[in-house]
Amino acid sequence: MKPAFADSTQCSLRAAPVPLYLLLIPLVCLAALLPPSFTSAESSAIPFAPGERLTFQVRWAFIRAGEGTLEIHPMTDVNGSRSYHFSFTARTSEFADLFYKVRDRIDAYTDEAVTRSLLYTKRQDGKRRRRAEVTFDWEKNKARYTDINEERKPVSIPPGSFDPLSVFYAFRLFELREGLVLELPVTDGKKSITGKATVIRRETIRVRGTSYDTFLVEPDLEHLGGVFEKKKDSKLRIWVTADGTSTPVRIESEVIVGSFVAELVSMQPGR
């Protein structure tokens, strides 16, 4: 079984005043829109490890818009629990900086078995400035969002909920197959939703000269705003490897302002 794609980190799109910021849609959504609901894992081993680093390049048409990196850091401790530490960083290119500078970092922590989130933080130092944190109280099944100038009331969350980044790694725990519909509870501390995605088909694709055996996964965009809700036929497609690790190698989006592509340009395996 597996996780399902979901958005609840608001994809940072609605407040963006400049269209070029949308060049980072695929990478932002990679961390914000992801994976399936689980009750029992179909895989006995976790297919990733600290030290893994995946770097993606984002293009809008022929323009290099920016870069994003997913990384797994050394195991750490959160409130007395041994935990995984995941991060996602995104930055626009020098050209895109002229229109909307992005320097974002997201950190997410889960329990060692990757069954629920423990902590989520988001830092923005580009055009926008933000210091957000989501804490989890699993005795009360609550999540609380705080920012520099904002603190919200805790929201109720289902057991086994993930934040918008760690849900992607939960997704990688399960075995994919064509036709599988994935669901998973996701929260950004402001709201809690059930994200959904469908495994469309298995296919071989080439990314920067390398062939990959992949599964094509399409998330349900029902909960996405910004340019996705403005175009009737908006789509987000993610190709992940079919080798049991579900490593993303290509992401495409079709939105009102054009098509975006994020491709894996370098991969460092975990130790």
C-alpha cells in the first residue's frame, strides 16, 4: 500500500504576484502534493537512507527557471523520538531572480518507522519572508501552525497524518502497480485533507540521456489553487522509478500560463 498525493502547504502559489514564480510549481508541488494511505506496508524495508540527495532542474519552455533539492539528513531526535530528517530546498535562477526571487527551505521530521509526522518547518528568504512551524500533539491528534506574525488554533488530524514533505517519503514505502489509487491524510497545520493520486501506467522514459523504468502517477488537483484551478484541464504528472524506491525522475505540469518540467539532474544514494 502507499501514500496519496495531497496539497496542504498551499503550494505557495496563491499569493505569488509574479507569473515567473510559477516556474517552480513542479518542485514546490513535489514537496506539497504527494502520496497514499497506508494501514500495512507491502515492503519490509525502507527504500531510502540518510545521505540520499536528489537535485532537479526546473524549466518553463526553454527557460531555466530554478533548481530544487530533496535530501535525507542523519537520523536525529525530536521530543525524545528517533526520527528521520528530510529537507527540500528551492531557488530560482539568476534570470528568474529579476522577477521573483525564491530561496526556500522546508524541513520535515517523522518517526523512525515513517508512520507519522513529528515536526515541519518552512523558511523563506526570497521575495517573501516566512518562518513557519507545524508541531504535532499525537496524544490529542492535533497539529498547530505558527508563523512570525501568526499563530493559529490547533486543527484536528487523523492518526498517521503527514506534513506536505514527509508524505512524499511515506509514499516511497509501498509497492506501486497500474490502476492503484492512493490516499493519505496530509496537514499543513492550517487544514487537514485526504490527498489522492492514481498510478496511470508503467513506461520507460528517457531523462537527460538516461532510460528509466517508471510508473506515471497523477495526483488529484482538487485541493490545489493558483493556476491549477484556473485551467479546466490542468494536470500534474510525476514519473517515479519502478525499482521499488519510487524515486522521482521527471515532473510535468500543464497550467494556464504554460507547461513546466522538472527533471532529475543528479542523484546521490543514501549510505
